[in-house]
Amino acid sequence: MVETNGLLSYTIDGKLASVKPTKEDGYIVNKIICDNGSDLMWDNDNWEVELTEVKSKDRCMVDFTKDINFWI
């Protein structure tokens, strides 16, 4: 995982990314996986993570994929 801060890292189609893609790049969140059971949701309107339940000392990975409807 590439750490962007102490909690989050990002991948695009499973490949490490050094930065979070922008909404205008045509991506959507595919999945969010956390090592120790934290529960995070993605807010598409604000293009950020919503923390619903965070376990201490957890690391989470947000995986983005291309939105197939973006260019339609």
C-alpha cells in the first residue's frame, strides 16, 4: 500500500497510486478494505471517505476503477 496519511492509501484497478484520482478523471470507488475492521464509506458527492467506525491503528485501502458510464 502507498500511504497517503496514517490511515488511507489508494489503488486504481488494484495498482498502487500515489494520489487519489479526481472525480473528473472518470473513476468510481470499487471497494474499501481495512486491515483491522474499520468501516468506511465513500461519499461520491464530496469525493471523500466517510468514517462510520474507525478501529485504532487501522490502515485502509480505497480501490478506484474506471466508471464505464462516465463517457456515455
